[in-house]
Amino acid sequence: MGSERDKAHRQWYRIIAKHYDALCGPSYVSKAYPFLIDIMRRRGPVKDVLDPACGTFALDIPLVRRGYHIVGRDLSPDMLRVARENVSKARQTADLGIGDMRTLRLGRTFDAVLCLGTAFNYLWSLGDARKALRTFHMHLRRGGVLVLDVTNFDAWIKSPKNVLVQNDYRAEDGTRIAIYALNEQDLATGTHLARMITAVQGKERLDIAVDEALLKIWTKETLAGALRNAGFRPVEWWGDLRLGIRYQRSRSPRLIVVAVRD
Ligand SMILES: C[S@@+](CC[C@H](N)C(=O)[O-])C[C@H]1O[C@@H](n2cnc3c(N)ncnc32)[C@H](O)[C@@H]1O
């Protein structure tokens, strides 16, 4: 990373990290939990898990409570700060740290890798995506399972949501958060440009971020091809981080693949 765009987007996480979980809403975690447990049980045995872009770790905490050992890494120090607070509030412990999924080398393997919530889309060049898939492969035992959750841009392109008030939210402490999104897809390069104007009005200060993030557009076919080239066998496709939602190209909000490491 390191471009002006990436720096600006890191600034976005700086002002939003504290409110990130509230913006996602409690149902994000409560619906993802049975979905993830189901996969890990069916594709197990799973005990040791790597989340290479863990964000606030909110999705992982119920799994840690359930006895899974989860190592979390993320590029954003601000998201990690909230992750540490979340772990401490839950009275749990977890190995958390800064890491870049393109270059992470922990020198050990896991039973599962969970890369959730659009993080993989941030790797907008095929070269970077391949580097991350190599990281996931190196950190999985043979037969281990990768759960990769990306935005389903096929549905987005069919029904564009390119200009929208993404959030207009008032937190319990009175903080007001407004996010206005102006998106654009470039089908020639297979990228989605997410532009956001974000305002966080606290009691004493107003933070404003104007930033953009470039995301890679994946289809079921391109993702399956990239996974096979990286030594994975795609075995399941789902349309949301919820139990039992089959993938439908023109409707699903998410494109989720479960792949086994050869
Ligand atoms: C939309 S958040 C999702 C966080 C979490 N996985 C979830 O679903 O709640 C995307 C996360 O990916 C992280 N990220 C982006 N690029 C990354 C990279 N190259 N390596 C590690 N983390 C990255 C961001 O810092 C951010 O925390």
C-alpha cells in the first residue's frame, strides 16, 4: 500500500474504527456466527484459525468464546486498537497484531483461514491478490479450509447503488455519523472505486474524511480460477454471511467461497 489513496483510506479507518461495529449492527456478528461454525464443523477438524484482516475482531469473538484459537492480523492500527478493546471486554485473550495479508509469514499452519468482509477486494491488482492467496495457502495445513468473503459486484452492477447515503447514524453517546458514497465501476480494469465523504460529529469535535478506495471486482469464475491456480479447491459457494443463503449471481450481496487447500 503506500499510495495517497491508501493513506486517505487509512485515515477513514482512523475516524470510523471506534464506531465500526455499531455501524455494522449486532446482526452482522450474530448471523455470521452460525454460518462460520457450520462450515468449521463440517469441514473440520478446526481448532486453530487465522483471520488475516480481522478488523475489530468482532466476528471472531464468539468463536474464541466457543474455544477456537484465533490469530488476528490487520493493516490498520486503529481497527486493531478496537479489536484489543473488544477482546478485553469479552474477558478473552487472543494473539493480535499488525500484518499485511500479502506478506504475512507466521511460520506455522492453521486449520482454517477466514478472510471476511470485503478485505480481499482491497487488493485491487491481480498480483496483490495472488500474493494474499499464497499467504493463505502457506498458513493452511493440507486439507485446511479457506473462507473468503467478497462483495458480489455482479449484483451491484445489475442494480447499481452508486450514489447513496450509506449511513446516517446516531451513536448511543450522541455521536452523529454520516457517510455519503459515490461509487463507480470500471469494467475494463475490473475495479470498483468507492468514494466516501464521512463526517463524525462528536461532542467536542467534527472529523471529516474525503477518501476513495479501489476494490477488485471478482466474479465466481475469476475467483474460482485464481483459487485453483493458488492450490485451492473451491467446494461451496454462498450468497451472504448467514446460514443457508445460496449464491445467486444477480441477487446475492456477497460472494463467499469455501475452498480446501490441496
Ligand atoms: C471492511 S473491513 C472488514 C474487517 C473484518 N474482516 C470484518 O469482516 O468485520 C476490511 C479490513 O481489511 C483490512 N485490510 C485491508 N487491506 C489489508 C491487508 N493488505 N492486510 C491486512 N488487512 C487489510 C482493513 O484494515 C480493514 O480492517
